[in-house]
Amino acid sequence: MKHLFHSNANSLVTLAEGQSTSDAESRWASHKELGWLLFNTLLPVLRGPGAMAGWLLQLANSEEDIKRLSTPNDPDPSAAVVDLLINLSLTLTHAPASEPGKPAHSFEPFKKAPNAEGAGPRPRDSNEPSLNHADTRQAPTAPTSGGFGGDNTAIDIRLSSPRGLTPRLLAHIDSFKVAAPEAAGSPITDGIKRGLYLSNDRLYVTIGHDWFRVAVDLDGPYVIDEKNKARTAPPIKRDAQGTWGFDVAPKLKGGMPKANNPQDTVAKSMQEMSLAETNYRRSLKVSKKVSLTFGTAVGRVKEKLAEYDTARKKLKTLRNLTRNEASAHRFLIPYWEQQQAAHALKSNLDQQLEALKPMTEALLGASEKTIKAIEPKKIGGVDDLSKFKQNRSEEYQRTLHALTEVENVYNSLANDARQHGVTGASLEELTSLTNSGSRVAYDEMMEVSDMAYEANKALLASKQAVSSLFDQWKNDSPFGSKAAVEYIKERYDDPLAARIITTKLNRMSYLKLLITTWDARSAGAADPQLKRFLKENLRTEIAAFKNLRQFNGYTLSERNATLTTIITKFKQVLSDSLLMQEEHPALFRTEYQQRFTEALNDLIADAQAELLEGVKEEQFLIPPPPPRNEQRAKPQNQRVFKTEYKETLIGTLRAPQAGQPINIIDVLDPQSGQPIASYGEHPGERGWVKIVQGQPVQSPQATPPKSLASYKSEAQQLMEAATRSEQTILFQKRKLDDPLRRDTVYPKDWNDMLETKAHQLEAMAQQIEASHGARPETAALVTRWRAAADEMLQKARRHAADGYMVQPPTAENVDFLWRHGFVDINLVRRDIPTKSGDVFTEYAVRKKGKIDVVWYAHFHYPEKNWPRADHRAAHLKIPSQRTKTQKDLIAEAGSNGVVEKIIKARITPPLDERLFLKL
């Protein structure tokens, strides 16, 4: 209790002391309040540091008022509120008067320190005391640059002031003054130019008693400096009375940086143009110097080429003379001497061409630098520096002309290699002699083929360089594109793309000759695939490929069908070469095999890319390409035709002649114009059949009977050959397990290899039965041979069926499988509606006696109950493609052979009727 009493007493004493005030404290509080009232009365008229200190004290006193308001135990908070409001109102309403004779407050540009993080205006020193104060400002000077102030603030204050014109701004404005115009006359009375003066086609404005030159843009009149259009004056405005004056109010910027002043843009563009022109003239001088050196070197090369050409023609003449028995002994020595002379000239020419290569690189580099100096800045495909487009085109033309001169040299060497060979014999002549069995001619043909291959390789590089520079010229500008096309049309008869594909095809042809050895020709008689590879020269497909690149006027279906034939034949030749090299590596030259494979794959990829574009265009997946103006219209008598083997080729319809009962189409060599092959028309399923010349028809003669021992020996050899063929088939069938290689084999070849031998053995059984039927062992031999022939046939069909089952479907493959009993074909459903509005009938192809579907066949019709034979489209699909349309499959396809498979899966007459429509 005692402790509680003392605590209570102490609390009462403390409360009394806090609520009581002594007389001395009360008097001090009154004096302090009076001092603050006098201080607040005098504060508005103070200037300089004293005023600044006073306002800081005022703010400190306001802080005390805020603390009193935040105290919950304050007995009278209203006094603190009134005191705080008075102090703040005096602070906010304080507006110091400007100094006498001194401009009011303005802003000068803020100069950011090197390490500063922000930017903004700083106040000038116009708030300093009016009397006896130190002026630390730098004396204003007239601006020396086009700009006036910074551009990094949200408010544009560069040419503005809220209280008047500063000395610096006045000096800036004075620099724009001009003399009063002569005969200014009366001001303009209407429009945006009202109040301005027009004198000698120049606009003027008078502000105060000063004259200024004026220009007008979309935003209205503005003051300009005739001598430096990059300089900027404050904007001007017109008041209600029509008097013009400077507008120095701050301007609020928008959300985006303000666009460059038109004068600045013009000046910058002119400066850039002047600099570009200076650099262009400097680069052009270097380019012309390099071009002159290059032209001199090319001139020397052309002189040597002319000497070489003369020597080669003389060599050919002497060779022909040595082939004549009457003159051979007289011209043999000159012939050998001419060979040596021609060889020396060729070596010297090769050295000069090699020395020309770095010069060509230097020429291209100098030309590129010259063009780059004045390259266009494109806005919507239009040059903004259009005065230079002519200069660029002239540079492109000069450089392209130099490259075409080099191309002509290589083109002459390529033609010379084919026409004169090594010793004066042409490649065609050597090929004919080789086919007649001349080993000497074969060796020389290999040498000539290698020489022609190297010449074509150099020619291809030269043509590609010309094509690359031509594309650059075309893409330079619309003007350049027109000039480039006109130049090429004047220079060449054929498009550059056709010239390049011709060189690629020639290169591939020379490599095909080079990859096999002499021994392969004798071995080819025994191996049908090797024999086919050696016999196939691809000349008809090469001619078709060249025609597609050279001419226009073919329909989409014609182009696509021809490309499909080209791709199929090229792939077959490539497959034969790879298979034969694996089986007979000693018969192939490895160093050329790889080059041949690369060259042929390049052509296949080129054709596949073109086929993809054509099929997509056919399905309206892409818009039609622009007309190919560089291509010529195809001749009126040129035809796209289909052979008896369903191959689509391009030829020239022969004019009807007396004694010509049928129409004949000749496939012509695009270079020589001579017929490569001829086809006669046979209406019906056969189509156009190849005409074989120089093979008189002979009546079959009866073969005299042989001895039984001879028949037995031949039959044994035939069965042994069948065993070897089956081993070859089994070796090739291993590729069926590899999804990437299974399409490179041809199951039809497997069937033909064994089927031919089976028919031969069956024929031999008939012959022995007819000629030696009376002998007791004949019946057993006939039975055994016929059983062996039947077994060969079954194996042939089984091997082919194994390949067809895993390869992409074609109607021909399904026909083979159905005829030989490997598949069943059933109707699934008729008139199934599609999203596009038509209907289709679905058929299923299954393995014999199996449930799982191997392929589906879809026949499309415009509406239900449409005649079956009048289908709009028919194609085979694997099960994963069953719900996808042809357009979907083509849209998903790439240029990797998928489109080719889609085209081959189409079903056409007569197989549509034979396999499906009868169901």
C-alpha cells in the first residue's frame, strides 16, 4: 500500500507540472509569437540569401506544427492548424519581383556531367538579390550552332521563356535579322500567310521594327536563315489583330520524340549525299583503274585463245589427213608437231586464266565498294537517293560485261574440248569408235571426257558468278531491274537459268562416262542392270529439262508430268550406279563416282524443288509466279507427249511427208538441233513408241536341234545364273529394312532378272521335248526344268512383292500385286461427303487373306451417284494419310521427293477400271 501511494502521488505531481506554466515561460512564448509575426510580415520583401534562410526557417516552423498535430495529447490542436496553414500560404504565394533593369527568370540548357544519370533544366541566377550581389553567370554569346539548347526534357524550353526574352535568346533572334526588302508593299490579307510580305518571290515578316526571312510548311510560317537552313529560330505566331511575334511559351512534348526539323533533315540529307558522292567518285576512280588492268589481261587471254583456236582447227585437219592412206605418210610428222604446239598454247592459256582469277576478285571487290558508296536507302522499294541509281547500274553493267568476257573464254574452251578432244577427234567420234569395240578410242575418250569435265566445271563457276551479279543488279532498284533484264536479253538468247542447267547437265554426262572402266563394258553383257546403266545416256530427259528452263507456254500438268519423268529416270540411273558399284567395285572409278553422285543429286533436288512449286500452284496453295519474261515462247510445233512406258517427254512434231503413215515426234538436242530419238504415234494404250533405226526386220529362222548334252549344259548354266541373280536380289533387298534407302531399289528389276531366265528354261524344255522326246531321260529333264522355271517365277514375283509392299504405293505396283495374287481389293463405302462439298468412294487394298489395310484408294466425284468412270481425282494413300486431303499432303511436303510420291500415287486409266471401278 505504501508503494502504491507513492506512485500515485508522483503521477499527480508530473501531471500538474505539464499543465502549468510559469510567468517567465508565458512571457517568452508571447515574445516568440510576436517575433514570428513580424518575421512573416517582412519575409515577402526580402531578397538573396536572407530570403532563402527565412523561407527555410518558415519550413522548419511548419514541421513543428505538423509534429504538434500528430501528438494525441495536444489540448488545443486548432492553433497549430491555423499556424501551419498561414506558413504554407505565405510560402506558396511568394513571388519575387524581377530585378530592375534585369531580365526575369529563364532557363538555359542543362549540360549533363560525364557521370550524371539524369538530365534537366537548371534555373538561371535571376533570383539573386537585386543589390550588391555577386553575378557568377557567364556572359551570353550569340549561338554558333544550329541547335539551341538540349532535347532531353519532357517540356520543350529550348527557345522559350515564361517571363520574357533572355539576352542569349535575344542574341539568337538577332542573328536571323535581315535587311528590309525592297518594295515590300502591303501585307498578304488572307490565308495562312496573312500578315506576311512578299518581295521577289520571298516571304518576309516584320516583328517589332525588325525584318526576318520566312518559309512555310504544313505547320505554318517559320523564320529561316538563308545561309544556314539547319539553324532554328523560335516559332512565330499571329495574334487576333494579325500581328506576328515570337512564341516563347514552353511547349509540352508528346509521347514520342519530336521529329527532326525539316531544315535539319534536308541539311543532313544533302550532307550525306555530298559525302556519298565524294566516296563514290573516289571508289569509281579505283574501280576504273582495276577494270582497266583487268581488261588488258582479258585482252591478252583472248589473243592467246584465238591462237589456240586456230591451232586446234589445224590439228583436226591434219588428223583427218593422217586417216587417209594416200596422205598419211606425208602429214604424220606435221600432225604430231601440231599436237605439241597446241598443247603448249593450252598450257600458256591455262596459266593466264589462273593469273586472271585474283584480278577478277579484285574487280568484284572494287565494284562492290563503289556500289556500296551510293547504295540506296529503300523506303517501300523506292530509292530516296534516286540520282545514284543510274551510276549504280553503270557500275553493275561494266562489271557484268567483264565477267561475261571471261565466261565466253571458258565457253569456247568447253566447246573446243568436245569438238576437238585431245588429238583432234571429237567426243562423238570417239564414243562411236568405243561402242564398236576400240580400246584405243576408249582410252582417248576418257581423256577427252576428263578434259571436257574440267572445262565445264570452270564454265559453271563463271556462269554462276554472272548469275549472282545479275541478281544483285536486279534487286538494286526497279530501274536497275529493268536495265539488267534488257542487258541480259541483248547479250544472251537463253535465260541464265537455262544456261546454268545446261552446263550442269553436261557436267553430269561427262562424269557418267568417266565412272566406269573398260572392263565394265564386257561385264555389262552378263548383268542386265549394269547393261542398262551403260546404255542409258539420259539424252531425252536432258533435252526435256533444258526445254522447261528455256521456253514458256507449257501447262502446269505438262510441266509436272515432265519433271516427274526426269526425276524418276535420274533416280533410277543413280540407283543403278550405286548398286553396281557395291556389287562390282572393280568396275568403277571411285574418284569420279562421288562427283557423279553429287552432280546427279544436285539435279534431282533442283527438279524436285521446281516440281513442288508446280504442284502447290496446281492446288492453289501458292499464287501463280510472275511471267518469266526472260524465257522465249515454245515453238508452235513442239509437243509434250507420253511414251509407251508412261514417260512424259518434249519433242518437235515432224512435218507430214509423203509415205509417212503416222505422226512422228523428234526429240532434238537443244545445242545442235539434231534428233536424239524419234517416236511414232500409236493410238490407244501404247501412246508414242520409240522408232529404232538401222535394224532391218528379219524373218525368224528355225533353230537347228542341238544334242541332248548341249541342252543339258545350257540348262545347267541357266539355273546357275538364276542362283547368282537371286543372290544379287537378296543383297539388294537388305535396303528394304532401311527407310532411307528402300526407295532406291527397283523391285521390277528383281522380277525381270528371274522371269527372263524362267522363260528361257521353259523354252528349252519345249525344245528338248520336241527334238528328243523319244529318249527315256527326256521326260524327267522336262519335268525338272519346268519345275525349276515355275520356282524361278514364284521367287521373282515374291521378291518383287516384298519390295512393293514397303515402298510408296503406285497403281502399277498394285496391279502387279493383284494380278499375281498377293492382295485383295474391296469396296469400303461409296459417296462419302467431304468438307469441300464433293464426295468420294473408298476402296481398301489388303494382303491376301489378311484384315489389316495396306493402302486405301479414293475416287472423288462432284456429287452422289455420279458415273464411276468420270472421277475428278483418284489416288492411293497409306493408312496414316486416310483422313488427309491431297492439298493437306502437298502443303506438308518439302522438296525432298514427297510430292513426287504423291503424284505417282495417282490412279489413271486403264488401271482405274481394271482394279477398282468394276467393284
